[in-house]
Amino acid sequence: MNYWLMKSESDAFSIDDLKAMPNKTEHWDGIRNYQARNMMRDDMKKGDLVFFYHSNAKTIGIVGIAKVANEAYPDFTAFDPDTKYFDPKSDPDNPRWFMVDIKFVRKLKRTITLNELKQHSDALADMPLLRKGNRLSIMPVSEAHWSFILDLE
DNA sequence: GCCAACGTTGGC
DNA sequence: GCCAACGTTGGC
């Protein structure tokens, strides 16, 4: 089993939005970064657990836990000129972009903020999230980091 | 293949 | 709203 962290702008799609979806499940569309795509397409397996992270928010940090409900399939928003995620270079016969389905598991009792995570830079030293300038919206989380962070809750 | 210009992310 | 970081694009 693998662990992940996925960022979402809370104004655009929050943990509460995920919880409110039918079956508490939503497809994670709009990933247009190759590194993030590769992880989704190649490494995210059904049942993997995900930290749900709010970026560009009043309170920035990990707010809940979700799980991978369906493994990668083509991101159909890339084929639709009416969506902001349209990419004419993504051919339905050879899709460029993929997405997974994410299901709500639970909210954390409190938000574990980015600021707080930074204060544990010893334990979390090699966590990509804490690297300056990191812009990856999906990243792997080691089992050790996953447990450590949950213990902060 | 290099690199300047440009666009986006995301913390502050 | 600002701006640092960084990925992508496209001319050469």
C-alpha cells in the first residue's frame, strides 16, 4: 500500500466538497503536470491512502484523509473544448492526461498546518512538500511520514 | 540542444 | 497582490 498527498485549492474543491459528492467520491481531473500524471497513472493503486491538503487557503495544511477508489483512466476534460482543462494535444486514442477517483475517508480532528509540519523538519526532512519552491500537486508520502503526521493529530 | 520569454503555482 | 520557483514553449 502506498501513501500520497494531494493538494487542492480549498476555494475550488475542499475536503467538504469531496464529502458532499455522491458516494463521497470524485474524479481528480485537471492534472497537467507530467510528474504528477506519471504517479497517478503508474503508481496509485486502489485502496492507497491520501492526505487531502488545502493550498491557497486561509489555513494551509492537511485537513483529511481520502483513498483511491479507482485507478487511473483518461482525463476526459482534456477532450472537451468547453472546459478549462481542454488540451488539444490529448488524443482520445492516445490520451495524454489521466486521473484517478478519490473517496472521502475522514476529516482530521484538526488541520495539521504547513507551518506545523515545518517545525518537524527533522522527522520530515525529505518530504517534498517542505522543499522550497515545490509545486507538485501530487506527491508520495513514506509510511514513516504518514504515521508521524497522523501522530500529530 | 540552448535558453529567453512566458505562464502557473502557491506561500506569504 | 506580490513574487520566487519552476515547468513549458518556441525561436534559433
